[in-house]
Amino acid sequence: MTVASFSALAVVTAAVLYLLALSLHALEWAMARHVEVSTASVATGTKGGVAVLDKPSDTAVRPEKADMYGRMGFSLTILAAAVNVAGIVARGIAAHRAPWGNMYEFITTAAVVVAVLYVLGVWKWHLRWLGLPVTLLGAVLNGLAATVFYVAVAPLVPALHSVWFMIHILAAIISGAAFSIGGVAAILYLVVARAERRGTVKGYLAMLPGSDGIDRISYRVLAFAFPLWTFTIAAGAIWAEYAWGRYWGWDPKETWSLVAWVVFAGYLHARATAGWRGTRAAWLAILGFALFWWNFIGVNLVFAGLHSYAGI
Amino acid sequence: MAHEDAQEDTVRGADDTDRLDEAVPPDGSVQPEPEVDEDGLTADDPGIAGSRTRRPAAEVAPPGGFVGSLKFAWAVLTSMRTAIILLLLLAVAAIPGGILPQRPVNPFAVTTWLANHTKTGPFLDKIGMFDAYHTPWFSSIYLLLFVSLVGCIVPRTSVYLRALRAPAAAPPRPVSRMSGAVSYAASAPSEELLTRAQLAMRKRRYRVRRVGDVVCAERGYTRELGNLTFHVALLGVLMAVGYGSLLGHSGSAVVVEGQGFSNTLTQYDDISAGAAFNGQLDPFSVKLDAFHVAYETGPVQRGAAREFKADVTVTTPSGTRADSIEVNKPLSIGSSQVNLVGHGYAAVVTVRDGNGNVAYTGPVVFQPLDSNLKSVGAINVPDARPQRLGLQGYFLPTASVGQMGPVSLFPEALSPELFLTAWAGPPKAETGQPQSVFTLDTTGMTQLTQNGDLLRLKLAPGDSYVLPDGLGLVTFDGWKRWVKLQVSSTPGMGAILAFVLLAVAGMAVSLSVKPRRAWIMVSGGEAWSAGADRVDGRSGVGDEISAVAAELGLEKPPPGP
Ligand code: HEM
């Protein structure tokens, strides 16, 4: 087996593993369907004076089976992430360059970053409750990569021979991964906040940290992603200045990056404004998340700009 | 339920904001004496005040009189809500230009689009949709946004400066009665504990003061500093960009191998310059000695470019040197930057006229149409006699004739061919009107035919073709490459970069610093602590206070009955 075919196989395997992990998390949700009250609240007692809301209960009564499936799902996610990483490293070895030169490579790396951020989050902030959406992201991203965006290993076109390009694209991948986590968390927020308003928090929703806690996690991830996205755009502009002699030219890619950026700036302002915080801010986060992927996939496929990334 | 208690504890619940908004007088000013609400938030809050002191514009009733309405307009414009709406408007207004082709970027695509959409096209054109970023509606949105930004920065700066000098906030209520307060059994004399608590909080970089038997501690002042820095830097970016586009210029010229370009206005094929551009160009010339291109020949991405390199000779007042330009390695000469932005083929042709004289000889630039460099071009021979001549058609680097007519199979000139049609007409006085280089103006000319069919020439390098009716002879001598060089100057680029970096840094600080307040009260053998995370989406003051309590040897009493 060549290194290149190992890489391709690893990505497909990772997609399948994420899918299995997703099924386990789905079982976890299903097993928790009888939970009536928020078990999360049991754990949010006072700790040194201020409630700690972003930690769901580890000690409270969780249906044992749900917990077991959750842990199995998480272990499988780690395995999937490891296989995913192996696939990307092999891709870089096969191509003799950083593996971020086309949409396939971008998407598979983004999936890895999502998984790594999630694993870090589980470790530091008890984010295992994000398992279902995160494994969904992993399965969808790798699945799309392997089916729609696959291209064989090849060198880069001259326009991409630039350190700034590599910095730019890596920053874009990491911000994209973080926007995705923030986005799915914002979706969960809307679901839970709605249930809370209607007083129907039960089942797995009751095992989530409560809308405030979800909102806080979503914000933290986006607050990490936003400066990085700003930097991504700036690094892209520096690269454009070298490559095309203008740092900004309203190329469709540039334009849509700015649109996403402005929407996230709107999100940050919304969070600080009465009447906009909560639901409306969450919608802005979701809009920003959608715009990011539209900018990456839609714009690449629909508009032919200067970006050599355009087209698969 | 514990869940709800916790919600009350989070300092910035939704109602919290509303309360603050109401606490502020209608003119948006801030009370001189910090008035602390029950959870420890003051209207004078650094890091929050900027947003909090702004009343929702909709709730401010417009006062009478001219000055009143002006004040009202200003209050509306600088409110946080307006900022959000303007930001979202900006996002929406940027979209059409991200969908429709734009004249400054791709005029050719605009022409094609207009030709294909004769119904909607003219209307969209009229409202500036094909140059969306220079329209009044787009400009007014971002200008309003920046006015709003200034209106936001100024008051927030003075609030911040005052907050910087303010001592750590006192507890809004007795610590023991604050929500989320924790009580302990005091393990040592009150004075000793209080002193040690002060030290412990200082060590954690809190600003600390004693008020009676309470240690008040506060940290996180840099958050607002970062935030202000970010917003000011944003203004800086806009001004530096404006400066650069007023004074800068950018132009391009096609240069064929063996030919040169000297940096004077007349040598540009097109140029755009800022309103304040003084016409001063760096004196230099660039000669294109050779252009190297390599294409992928393997099975994967066959035909993709692998190398572009232009060998050039650069002449400046200080001398001549050999240099090269690559896609990511532009030339810097004085304040100008020379980029390689395009390339293609030029057919070298010789046209003899009906009288046997050479009416044209030299390279003719063909414009690439696709990735295999099928290129279109025209050979205009106005000096041919007795009839002036014109030829137009395609240059195909790797020619093949498919069902759809002639195509190129590979971008490298492996088997180049010219496919041309020919036109002739009576001599015409020079009109001086500019003509497209790539298409022939056939007015006053007739297309040549042979045996009743339209005449089509198919030439390989070295081939000649005798035109019918003794009109002349066309020879395809060979081909050369051309490059499109872009020469640009953008004053103030360093400032743009500096402001962008400052903005990113300010934002990173602002989004990562966690402003907190903490209070520790010791009296009569008992101790209490309470704290507040003062920024939405941040938590952890509780953990920090627990750590301090542990350090002080304070013990939580066993949970009561
Ligand atoms: C050009 C448009 C603007 C952009 C792109 C922008 C962007 C941002 C960003 C990214 C943040 C979060 C980062 C940080 O806290 O430093 C922020 C926060 C903030 N902005 Fe703006 N801003 C703009 C205009 C304004 C205006 C006009 C106002 C005043 C009404 C304003 C007031 C604020 C305030 C008060 C915060 C802090 C929010 C908080 O406490 O979390 N901004 N802005």
C-alpha cells in the first residue's frame, strides 16, 4: 500500500468510526429519554460563592446505560481522531508538503481540529455532552471529503507557494473548526432554551448543562475563533499582496470572509446588548457558522474567483 | 431549584442589563458616584459600561427642538443596537458584490452577464450592483458605522480612564447576604486573616482595598483597554486604507518576451489611481528576457501550473540588474511593487500585402480563454494595400479539432496552431479610436471566402497562406510568451498592517481577560466570601475564591440541616 492510499483509507475509516461514535451517542441520548428533571442542576450548587454552570453533573444520577454509551462513544471518537490525524500526516508525507493545499485536505484537517478541540474540551471543561453534534461533524466532514472532494495527491500550484498562504490556511482551518463547534453549541442552546421556556426539559436535554452553560461554552469557543478568523483574513490579505499585488480586491472569497466576520462581530455585540442576547445572538452564531462553510464550499464551487483553491 | 438560583447568580442575566439601562439617565451620561447594584455591577463598569450605559435607542423619546432632535439622532446612532444593525446591514450590503461580477475585478464578466440578462441587467447596473463597493449605499453604511464607532469610543474612553483610577468596588450588600455567599469558620484572628486575604488577592493580580472588615478585590481592567484598543485600531485601519487608496495607483501592462516596459503612464494598458494620486511614478523599466512555465504532466491535475518565473532585466537610475519575478515574489522598486498577474501566448506573424510589402510583422498577443490556454486574438493590418486586412481567431498551444471546433488539449505549446478567418476592406483613415486588441473591428470590411465557403486558415509554425484575390500572404513565424505585469503603489501599507495587528491583539486581550470582583469578610470568628464574574460567558471566580479560602485555612462549616 502506498502512503497516499493509506491516507485515503485512513480518512474513510475515520469517517466510519465517527459514524459509529455518533450512533453510540445517539444511543446515549435515547437511553436518557426517561430522565425527568435536570440532573445538571444538582451539581450546580454553590462553589465558593458562585454557581458553576458549565459543568454538567458527573456525580448526579445519570442513567447508567446512557453513561456507558456516552463513554464508549467518546473512546471511539478518540480513536477516530487518531486515525484521522494519521490520514492527514500520511497525506503530507505523500505530497511532500503541508497537507492544506486543496478542499479535500482542508476539510479533513478541519475535522481533526474539531475532534481535537472537543477532546481538549472534554478534558478541561467536561464537554462530553457535545459528543453527538461533534461526531456528526466528524462523520459529515470526512464523509464529504472522501466522496465529493477527494483528489489524488499532487503538488501545489505556484500561487500557493507562500508561507503566508500556509499560515492563512491553517488559521482558517482552526477558526472554521471552532466556528463549527460554537455553531452546533448555539443550535443546542436554542433547543434547550426553548425547552426551558416551555418547561419541557427532560430526557437527554436534562443532562445538558442548561441553556446558560451551553451559551457560555458556545461563546468561549467563538471568542477564541473570532480573533483567529480576523488574523486569518489579515494573513490572507498579506498573501494576496504578494501574490496579486493588492491586499484586498473584493474577490468573492474575500467578500464572503468579510461577511462572516461582520456577522460574528454582530454576534459579539449582540451578546452584550439587552434584547439581543440569548436567542438572537445564538442565531447570529449559527448564521456565522453557515456563512463560514458557504464561503468555503459554496463560493469555491459556484464562483470562480482568483483563489486557486476554487474548484475541487 | 438550584438551577434557577444559579441563574440569578450569573452576574449578567438578561434582566440585569435592563436594570442597568434604566439606571442611566436619558442622555447616556454616567453618574459621577459609582452606584452599585445588588450583584456588584456599577453603571461605571469598565469593560461593561460601554455597552451598558447605552440606552436602547427605541426607548429614548425624542425631545423637542432642533438641538433635542440632534441629540436624539446622536443617541440613536451611537447606541449598541444601532451598531449591531449597521454591522448586519454591512454584511447584507456586501453580499451582492460577492455574487454578481464586479467591474473593477472582472469587467469582461460584467459585460457577459449584462449580455445574458437583458431584463434585470440594466436595472441592477443602474443601482450600482456591478461596482457595489463604490456605491453611495454601501459607503453610507460603513461611514455611519464608523461615526457610530467614534461616538462609542469617546465616552467609553473617559469612563475607562475614570474606572482605572477607581478603587476596587465595595460589596453592594453585606457579603454574608450576597447571593452565592459562602461562610466559613475563621481559623485565625480577623486582622491576620484580612491581611493575608489582601496579600493573596494581590498575588493574583487583583486590585485590593480594605473597607472595614471586608477585603474588596477587583481585576480585569485590561479587558476594556483591549476592547478600546481594538475599536480605535479599527478606525486606524479604515483611515490607513483610505489614505492608501487616495494616493496609490495600480496599473498593468502586457509584455512579450524580448520586449520591455518602462514605468510611465503611457505604457500602461490600464491604470486606476486614487483621487490624490500625483502622477509621480518611480522611474524604472523592466525587460522580459524569458518566461518559464512548467505544467503538470502526470495523471493527477494534468495541465495544472507548477512553475511561473519571469527572468527580467531591471533598469533604475542607479543601474541595471538581472532579476526574476514569481507569483509570490514580486519585485520591489522604490515605492512600487511589480507583480506577475497573468500570462499567455503571442503568435509571431508576418503579413505581406497585395503589393508584396510587409504590412505587419511581430508578435500578436492572444488572450487565454481556458485553462488549456485556447486563446483568442486579432491581427489588424491597417497599412496593407491595396486592401487593408484583418485576421482573427484562435491560438491553440496543443491543437486538436473536436466536435465543438478547434480546442487546446494542454497548456504547453506542444503542437501550436493558428485558426483564423480573414477580412479585407478599402483603406481607412486612422480614427484614433482605441480598439480592442483581441477582436477585430470589421466595420467596412468583408469576410474573405473561397469556393463559396468562408475562408479558414489553419497554420502551424512556419506555414504561410496565400490569401485569395491576390490580397496578400500570411506567415505564422512562431510563438512567444507574454506576461501581464501589474505595477502598484500603496502608501500607508505598513500602517494598515500595524493597525490590523493592533486590532487582533486588542481583541484577543479583550476576549480572554476575565474581569472579576471578589469580597472576603471576616468578623467575629466567622468569614464570608462572595464574588462576581463580570463578563458574560466567563466563569471561574468561584474556583479562584475557593483556592484563596483554602490558602487562608478557612474551612467550610458542615452543611446545615
Ligand atoms: C466597525 C464596526 C465595529 C466592529 C467591527 C466591532 C467589533 C467588535 C468586536 C469584535 C468586539 C468583541 C471584541 C472585544 O470585546 O474587543 C466588540 C465589542 C464591543 N463593541 Fe464593537 N465593533 C464595531 C463598532 C462598535 C460600535 C459602533 C460600538 C458602540 C456602540 C461598539 C461597542 C462595543 C462594545 C461596548 C463592545 C464590548 C462588548 C462586551 O462588553 O462584551 N462597537 N466590537
